[in-house]
Amino acid sequence: MHLLTLGLNHTTAPVEVRERLAFAESDQPDSLRQLREGYGLSEVAILSTCNRSEIYAASDGPHLEPVRRYLTEQRSLDVVGLEKCFYEYVDAEAATHLFRVSSGIDSLVIGESQILKQVRETLETSQAVGSARLIINEVFQRALRVGKRARTETDIGRGHLSVSTAAVELAGQIFDNLETRSALLLGAGEMIELTAQYLVDAGLTRFVVANRTVERAAELARRFAGEAVALEGIAERLLEVDIVIASTSAPGYVLAAETVRKAMSRRRGRPLFLIDIAVPRDIDPAVRDIDNVFLFDIDDLETVVASNRQDREGEIRRVQTIVDEELAGFLHWFNALSAGPLIRALRQQAADLQTTELDRWMGKLSHLPDDDRQLVEQVLRGYANKLLHQPLVQIRELANREDGYLRLDTVRRLFDLDMDTDEEGRATE
């Protein structure tokens, strides 16, 4: 079995591409079932955040063609045309990548606080669907351990960094003093909740929360002494605010260019700053063509967080040491899986040969007492076990070699073992 990853992130694809591959949380169970039942992947998980969309799979072959077909046929994605945006990893590289993601050192905001929760939710969703069994379950459990160790043994997560903190920092760069400004927050999920907290911490006291469910918006607004409105009421609120920060889970634009254009005609030249940290995007990119409107999307945060990486270079190296340690443990476990079916097949072959030979000779030994015949059988089995002992030891060692897969295949051919494996990597008859 092989561990595979196909994905794209903020370093390989712009937001307009990433949003086409974004998996809404509510859609993930059906997507996982499609990948298992329609594309032959025994185990699969989907990690989809504002900065990445990645599919992890366990498969008999070291290739990702089933995932590519799924994206083409079910997601209508031009995988070939977007080939340069994708990365793919196999086995050790796939595990290393997931460990780095979970630890926060492969994020837009180094050390971000939300990714560990997102990795945990990915595993829980896959477990609920039944697509995280042996390999996917193990690698994600170990990734969670890496993330926890990174945040307890290093300072990589110092300051509770996230995309929300970067958005508020950008707002602070736009306006010297946030205390005199007002904001409209689109959405009422965790990202907006964090944004509201950081805005209050930065001194902003006047803001409005708009959400599809007004009750949720009101609940969030009460916590920070703000106001709440339905999404249908944001047009009027655009007349009074200075900043709009958007992060909803809506599949289409929440704020249309025409709505902004009408609002700007009544703002008498006052500029409006919009920060869209949602993927898929909430704000129509066409608003950039409107005078005195300044739109920033999640990719524009790159310049804001550049210094964050420099400040944490030392911690990144410390986290990488943890990743390497945990990777060694995972690979020892993972490589043993490839040896298991071979060992079982070799033992079964020896047992079958013993049975055949005993059946052939027992007729000629019928004159012997039962105890003597049992002794002959024990001697034969003991000899076979001693003969197999060293090859089995070598098989286990070969499994942990860099080219272990090829070496084990040579052993399989040498003993002419015809092996099939079930979906958990076990040899079957």
C-alpha cells in the first residue's frame, strides 16, 4: 500500500484557482464516498482550508490517476491545464508534508493556530464516513501529535497567529488609528469571531456583523458590543463603515460589485477598504474597478506576514526536528505494513509445502506408532521454521530500506509468491 497526496496551496496556486478546488465542510462526506466507491481508493481524506485543498489517499499503486479523474469528472476541473498548480507526494514525502502542515510551518501565517483543529476535523470526518481506517488514520493521528509537540516544545505558535490576525494587521497598516474607524464583518463563523476579537484588541469599537442567520450574527455582536444585521441589509451599512472584512462559507459572492458601486455614489468620495479572507471569495473582484475602493484578498496578506517567517526561522528549524523524529517512527510502522503480507505469504507457502509432504509420506510411515509419526511432523515443521527464520528477519530489515519496495518485490519473485492484499494491506487467499 502507498500513501499519496495531491493538492495545491497558497504557494502554488492563486486564490481564483484554489477556490475552484475548495471543499465545503458539508460536501466532504459525499466527496469521500465518491472517491472510495467510484474511484477505487480504499482510504481517503480531504483537507480543505482557505490556503489549501489536499486529498490524501491510500492505494495499492504509487499513482494518483484516480484522484485526477475524480477532479476532472466530478469537480469539472481542468487538471491538465492546471498541472503546474498541483503538487503530489508519495509515502515518506506525503507524510512529511502533512506533518509540516499540521505543525504550522507550511502555512501562509507561520505557526497559525487554526490548522491543527482543521487537521483534526479532517480526520474525524473521514472516520465518520469510514474512509480513514489503517493508513489514513495512523498518519493523521501522528500529524496531530506533531502539531501538539510543535506548539508545546517550541514557540512556533507564539501569539495565536492566524489569517484573522493578518487581516487585522493589514487594516492597521491602512489606518494609523483603528479607534476612530468602523467595520462591517461579513459572516459569523470562527474566522470572523477571531477577527472581531483582534479588532477590539486593536482599539476598534464600532462594527456591524452581517450573517445569513441573524441570530448567530446577534450572538457574536453582543459579545463585542457591536450591531447585527441580515446579509440583505449590508447595502445601507456600506455607507457608514470604513472597512469590510468578509469570511463566509457561501458558494458565491456575498457582496456584488453593483452593490458597492451604488454605495460609493453616496459616500461622497470617502474610500472603502475591503479585505476578503474567504475561499471561495465572498467579494466580487470587479469592485477593484470602482473608484476609491480598495480590495485585498487572502493572497494579498503575503506581504503582511513576510516578517512573520523571518521572526520564526529559528522555531521553524526546531519544529522540523520534531517532524523528522515523528517521520522516522511513522515510516518504521508504515514500512512494516509492506513486509507483513509478504511474511504471511511466505509462511503460508511453507505450511502448504509441509502439509503436502506430510500427506505424501504418512502413508509410507503408517507402520510407525502415532507418537513417532507426530515426532516426524514436529521435526519437519521445526526444520521449516528454522529455515525461514533468517529470511524473515531480512525481510523486516529490507522493508525499512530506502528501496525497500523493490527489494521486497524481488523476494516475492524469488519465492514465486502470488499475493493479493485486502484494503488494510493484509495478504488474502
